Amino acid sequence: MSAQGPGDPPSPARGEPAPAGEEPRLLDDYLRQVIAEIDDEVQRHRGEIPAQLERELDEMFLEHAPVAVRGGDLKDALGMVDRAAFVDPVVPITSQRPAGAAVKKTLRALSLWYMGWVTHQVSTLGLAVSRALHAVDAQLGELRDRVPPPASTRVVDEGSPGSWWVPLAVDALGAARGRVLHTACGDGWLVGLLSAAGVDAYGVDARPGKVDEAELRGADLRQEDPLGHLRAVSSSSLGGVVISGIVEAMEPVRRDELVRSLLDRVAGRGVLVVHSVTLDAWLGEDAPVEADLAAGRPLRPRTWAHLLATWAVETVEGPDGGDYLVVATR
């Protein structure tokens, strides 16, 4: 039986797994606790290390550990630049050898006029570089305030086995050559239908916990962001792709990258199936909550025909006019 120490991360009761999403929070709390303990230890021993040695250690750490390793804190690195910008021409003269201090003092007096002239120019250059870097840091700060962080892929309507468009998608992908990807696959219901029809299908979904149970059953599902997954896929390696539930809420930049990735990743004679709600449904009173929170909006069917101009594009409207299906083949 082991007791939990003060530096150990907090953990749930024995036999009880951490709730979904709880483990990252516990690790973050533990990391903050460790950093606080290190800071306290440094403060207790402050003054025991000579200032010159501490400066040399800081410079060595900055040289061998990039800013990203220091948590990406640019201001911390600029502080070291500011401290190093001034070059002191008055060198120390302390010595452990007899008459060493007198010799060093004489040499310093003879060369100080020369070293002072050189170090003045070097210090001027260092200060100018430091000011320029601070101006860059200020401009980067303004950009960070203006540009919102990248949003996670919101899933609007992933569909279900009983959706009207599912048989059309399965039929269209029946002749696909190569692997077929389903984005926002959920528990893998469409991957299962495609596999039953003889299609080599797999799925990705960025939402935590969506694919866990299906993975335990042996389904080829992965918890990944669809766009990030497509970035990692090689060119012309997919026989088909099903996009459902994610294009409506995407901001234009991410959606443009998605389209470019699809055009490159889907092989010749491949099939692309896109299910989307219509713009009228998106703006209606019964629209999903994501319509108010999303950075983008749905595209019209003819816009997909424009984006896939080199493909044979067929559009099928849903029975209630609230959604549509695009089937594009090369």
C-alpha cells in the first residue's frame, strides 16, 4: 500500500477510472504544481550561486533550448537579449595568483580606451537589435489579439443509418478503388455499412470518446481531426471520401484547405460524397446551435460544382429541402 506524496498528481479513487476529459486537466494541475515547487526551491537558494555563473547558465540554456522549449515565451527570451545587449569593457581583476590582480589591473588600464571604443559600438548594435525585436513582439501581440485561435471542427449533422442519403452514398462508393474515408464517423455506423458492401472503409472523428467503443469492437476508427488526417495522407491514396457534418461550420480558410486536400488525396476514378444542410435550413429558426457558434456557413450545391469543376458532379436534394447530397466522380 503506497501513500500519495505531496508531489504526486491527484488521482481518482482506487478502481475508478478518471472521467472523460479529466486526465488532461489533472496533468495540467500536476505540471503547474511541479513548476511552483521548482520556483520555490530556486527562491530559497537565491544568492548561493554567483551572479556571473547564473548568467552563464542562462545563456547556455538559451543556446541549447529553443524558445519553444521554454514554453514559447518570447518576452522571457527578449529579457535575456536586453541583459546581454550591454558589453562591459571593465573586466574583473580578481586573481588567485600572487600579483595577478596587479597585472590584470595594469593590462585593463592600458587597453580600456580601446576595449571601451569597441564595446560601445557592440552595445549600441545590441540595443538597436533589442528594440527591433521588442517592436516585432509588440506587432505579434497585436496580431494574436486580432486573429482568433483555430476552432475545432464542429459537427452539425453526422447522419444516421436511416438517413435518406445513406443508400445513395453506399451505392456511389461501391465501385471505389482503394480506401474510403468517412469524416465525423461517430461510432462508425457508415463505416460498417460500407464494409458490409465490400468497401475498404475507415473513419476519423475529432470528438473525444466518439470512436472508443467502436475501436474495441475492431472497427478501423481513429480519434483525429479530419483536416489534420488529410494533411498526413499521401497524394492519390484514397479511393473515396465521405464528408458529412463538418463543412457547414468550417471557416472559409479551413474549408478551402479541405477542398484542396480532397482534390489531391482522392485518386483517379475516385468518388467524393458530400452531405450538407442547405443555407436556408442553416438560417431558419430550427437551425442547430452550431449555426450561431460557427465561423462559417454552408455552401450552395452549385458552389460545390464550381469547386469540383474537373469532376462529374451530381446533386440530390433531400426530401424536405433542408439538406442535399453531392456525388462527384473523377
